[in-house]
Amino acid sequence: MKKTLFLFIFFASNLLFSQLILEEINLPKIINETSGLEYHDDHLITFNDSGNDPVLFYLNLKGEIIKTRIIENTKNNDWEDIAMDDDYLYVADMGNNYDTRDNLSIIKIPKNQNSDSFELINFSYPEQKLFNYRKLSIFDAEGLISIDDYLLIFTKNRLKKITDIYRLPKTPGTYNAIKIGSLETESIITGADFDKNNNLLALTSTISFNEYYLLIIENFSIKKKDNYNIKMYEIPVGKTQIEGIKIINSSTFWLTSEHEKKGDPKLFKLKI
């Protein structure tokens, strides 16, 4: 069957400034590299990235740790995002800062907190032929969503400041990820979430790692072939490192940021 690439258009003039921070909460320093955010059973779920322990932290909405869940017999090479469907959490071990990794995977974990099992969805990018150190990486990724029967990866293309979108099945195994399109974001994607009830895609991004943005795409569909209008909002929190996002509703979002200059990691509620 012929594969069609979807092209999505971004307009820089869409930068908007109606956004407000409704809440700013200091998180425990143990999660000072928070990366990825989900919400289940009245708890936010996050974790640390790159080389930290394979632990999920369950938080209440005051930012307090209610439970730590160790995923035994696996490794946190570079956990970067988390997605969820009716039965499973999907943790993306796909950080690839310099295009050198050949062990990318999605860890499929039962939502039941009493389960200690997991399965692996191993993948590679078929377009990547070399694994030499590259400062302006192409095959790094920090955005993952669950949509229908698939997982979608949003890459962090430092070279072109776009995001390529790759599709994976949810069945454990080893796969070549299938490229289905690109977003001309003019920024580097650092997190993703999808609200299936409203077909709303939300991405976080940065241009120079000094400021961060929220990108909103309405009526997002894995099947849609028309161009998308992307609304871009600067996140008004100053210099930080935002890599976790969870949609509350179409105008309100939870965000987490890593500690900046030895400060506290943060939980933000943003309204646009």
C-alpha cells in the first residue's frame, strides 16, 4: 500500500499572549529532572530522565509524592515522555541527544499499580543509517502520545527545528517506526499530550532553551491529510526546562519543569 506523508504548515504569526499561570508549585527535589506527565486515578505521574532510576512518581495536585513505583528489571537510559490508554502506561525511553543510541524503546506498563510486569516495544528509525555523534541531532525525541491503536512519536529535530511524526503499534516487539508526516514548528519539541475527546494535540517546545512554548493543534487526527493551523503560546515562566505536559481541558494544562540553576522543579497550571 502506498504510504503518504502528511505535511503540516506552521505560521509564526500565530504567537499569542493571552496565557496565565494559575498555579506554581514547588516539587520535591528528588524529581528535579521531571520529564513527561500523565494523570490517572486523581494522581499526576512523572519520572526523571537520562540515567536516573526506573521509578514512576505519583503526585497529588499539591505536588506531593503519594507513591513511588519502581519498574524492576528495566533501565532508565533516557526516559522522556509518557502516554496512556485504557489499560497501559507507555514510557518512552527514546532520548537520543546526539543520534548515537541504537536501543530505543517504549516500556509498556499496566496501569494497575500492584503489577510489577512490563513489556518492550523496541524500535528504530529506518532513515537513520549512521550513529555517529551529531550535535544538531535529527533522531532525538521527547514527545509521545497514544491515539487509537497506535503510539505517535514527535521527534526533537535540532537541525531543522521541525518535528517528524513516527507511528508505532502498541504490541510488544521490534519495529521500524513509520514516518507519517512532519510539523513545521520552527521550534524543538520537548513534550506532547493528546486529548481524544476533543482531538486536541498539545506540544511543548523551545527555540534556544531560554524560553518555552505551548503549541496547540485542534482536530488532530492520524488520518487527516489537510494542513493544520498551529497556535503558539509563550509559557510565561522565564528561563526553565519544560518537558512534561498534561491537558486538563481545551484551555488549561499541567506542565512540569526541571530545576533551573539548582532551584526547585515546578508544577504549573497554565491557562490560555
